[in-house]
Amino acid sequence: MKTLFAVVCLMFIGCSLANEKYFTRSFGLNSVIETTAGGVLIQWESGMRNRVYGWKFDGIRKSLVYDGIATSIIKVSYREYYIDERTGGEAKQSFYQEFQFDLNQSDLITFQDIKIKVEYANSESIQFKVLQPPAGFEEAQEVIK
């Protein structure tokens, strides 16, 4: 009985030691990026990952989405998703917010501490540079969109 208890304890301890914090982002800094209307401008994610099983859990994925432009008004939406892959679940949207920026006033999109410089925008696409990433993501591992 003591042996079984020891094995079970080691399994739980071993699995918890396999957990690590992760930070990823879908963009580089100061390079021109293009996306279409309805596409993600930038996306960043953090949480816990189990190195043994590859699960992501206790995570949150955040994104800014380009919703288009009317005259000089750029429309952007902010989205947050909770992540827990341990049960095979998909990311679930938890928060959504829309906002607008007037290019006649500034070519910068500023949200929280993020700064994005608009190079070109029309109703179909946008070209931009990320000047300042979300706090804590300056050194995050980049991933492909």
C-alpha cells in the first residue's frame, strides 16, 4: 500500500514539475505586417503548458482584429479567450470590445500599452508596424499566425 501511495505521489509531483509558464505572440516589432479586413492585427497568449502532454491551461489569448475603415475611421476589435486544453476544449471567448481611431488625428493605434503605426489602410486590408508590444511580451517567443 505504501508503494502504491508513493508511486501515485511521484506521478502527481512529476506532472506538476512538467508545467511551465509560456508567453507567445504572433508579430515582430518594427516590421511591416499586412492583414485583411476581419484578420488579426496582433495576437498574444500566456498561461501554463504541460511539457509532457503539451496541454495549455490557465491561459488567455488576446487579439486585436482589423474590422475595416470608413473614410478615415479605422475600426478595431479586442478579443480575449480563455484556454484550457486538458479536457480537449477549445478556447472560449470571454470578452469583446470594439473601438475606432481617426487617421486624420493620428496614424497610431494605441490600446492599453500597445502602439501600432498604420502605414496604409483601405476597406480590404491594412499595413502596419507594431512599435510597442503588450507589457511583458517584449521577449516573448514569436509564433506563426
